[in-house]
Amino acid sequence: MQILFWLSLFLIFYTFFGYGILLFFIVKLRIMLKGKRPLPDNGGNWPTLTLIVSAYNEELCIEEKITNSLSLEYPKENIKYLFITDGSNDSTPDIIKKYPIIKLMHQPERRGKIAAIERAMKEVDTEIVIFTDANTLLNNKALVNIARHYHDSKVGAVSGEKRVSIEEVADATAGEGFYWKYESKLKTWDSELYSVVGAAGELFSVRTSLFENVAPDTVLDDFMISMLIAQKGYRIIYEASAYATETGSENIGEELKRKIRIAAGGIQSILRLKQAINPFHNFVLAFQYISHRVLRWTITPFLMVLALILNAFLAFNPGGIIYLGLFICQVGFYTLSLLGWILEKRQVRIKALFIPYYFCMMNYAVAAGIRRYFLKQQSAVWEKSKRK
């Protein structure tokens, strides 16, 4: 029982903190031995690229997205704009039509984002394709900062940073912002060591020649598209100076819905990306993938429950003073999380409780997502989350 408890506790700690600590020191050691990875110098030879925006009923924000997209710094002769609005039944297509520089693809039938992307990719004739969401705004140098990496032939994809704007008076969804800041740091170190394990759909790019269609029922299309490229032996770079900003989820319920979908897609990806998890195929990629993604999306939430139960038994055995202390800490943490949930329901906002509440919600979402996937209750059709 003691061995199982300590093993559970170790894996929980490693998943959320230990990997980050280990990664930090490995990267430091690598820099000492080989130096920091230099930024590629393209000598002013910018690759041709297509900016693709998938928009479904985004009439409230599409004008701002268009203005933002057209103002981004990049050689105008090397960039094309393609917006796809399949299934939209509001004024989104009509707004886009006002801009002749943008190629609009629209059909009344809604077949999902994957089908839309595959349809759009048939029209792409540039070296690079950049995907970005309609409800995000990119920084002015985002395209330049992404494109420069493709001078390195070993780079197959480049992921930008997702930033969540949090209001001064925020609710428990502020945990989303804290989470992405931590994720950004981990991704920076992942990229410095070898490769990021997957890209976020808010802003990512791929070499057009390496793009591979994914199965129609794929839940996390952005993750799968990028990881299929990583499996081929190409690096996915994380470029924090290219970022997409969006507002936080409207409420914790919307954030939970989004997290459950991600978790369902995560377990689906693990079952399909067999080479990525194989250390004999690519040891470093497998190490990063298992440490950063697989543990989070599979056993860790269940180990949290197991560790609490085992700790309760061990705490009240003779000589169990250490276990009693750990049990008190665990109970205290979950009590803070529960208190955060209660106060959130009553719209009482205490920022100190956001993190434990969000952390527990995130792990609950993994268990719920796994259940939803195996019960075949998760649709691949993207459901738009309500944002602030």
C-alpha cells in the first residue's frame, strides 16, 4: 500500500511539476554543451504563405479579425488570405465578401471544421499554411516570427502562443490564464530541447507539403495535424513572440465543456498516434509526449483519487505521522477547491481559490472526457464556446 501511494504521489507531482523542473535542467545542460538554438536567418527570402481562417457564425467578430489579418506585417506579394465559412447562416460570408483580397469559400452545408480545412487545403499553392481562429487577434509580427523558422529544413510546423486576456475583476476562469502561462513556459523548453508535442488551433502553421488529412471523426484536428508531422521526424517549434489573444471563457461551465472535449480528443489522439509514444521510433519525442501529454490525459486524475484514499488509510496507522501530515495537506487543498466552487456559484470571487478550483476542474474534465470518448458521445463537430 505504501509503495503504491508513493508511486501515485510521484507520478502526480511529475506530471504537473516534476517534468517542468526536469525539463528546465535538461535544457540548461543542453545549452551549456551545445549552445542555445540560433534563430534561422532567411536572408530576406520569405516563404509564400496562406493564412486560413475557419469561421462559423462569427458576424460579431469577423470584421475585427479581417482588419487584424490584413494589417499583419509580411511581404504582401508572398501572402494569400483564405476564409472558409461552411455552414454559417448569419452575415459572416457577406462581411468577408466586402474584401476582394480575401478568397472566400462557403457552402451552406456544415460538415465540420476538418472537412472545411481539407476543402481549403485543396486551394493552397503556397509553401506554408497558417491556421488561426476567427475569434483571436494576432500580434503584428506574428507571421514574420513564424515564417522565419521554415528556413530550417528540419522544421515541419510552428506553433504560436495562445494568450487569454483576463479582466481585472475575473471569476474562476482566471485559472485558464494562469494555466496557459505555465503551458507557454513548458512549450518554450520543449521546443528548445527538441519539439513541442502538438500545436494549439488558435495559431499554428505547417509546411504545405507535409500536411496530411486526418480522419473525419478527429476531435483535436490541430493537435493531430501537427503530431503527424512530428511522427515523420520533423520538429514542431514553439514561437512565443507570435501570439493569438482571445478572451477567457464566459463562465466556468463553458470552460469545463471545452476541457472535456479536449480530454476526449486527447485519449483519441493517444490511441491513434502510436509512433509518437514509441521510444524506439524517436526517444526524445516519446519522452516529451508521454511526460507532457499522455500522463495528463490518462492515469493522473485517477491517481489523485487513489492517492487520497490510500493516504486516508495510511494516516491513521501507528507511526503514520508523515502520512497524517500529507493527508491534512490533501484535504486542505481539496477543501479550498470545493470552497472555490461554492463561492463561484454564489458569484463571490476570491482569486486565491481560482487555482485549486481550476486544477480540480481540469482533472475532472479528463475523467469525463475519457468516459465520453469510450461511450462514443463526443462529436467531431466543433462546438463554439461562449467567450467574455
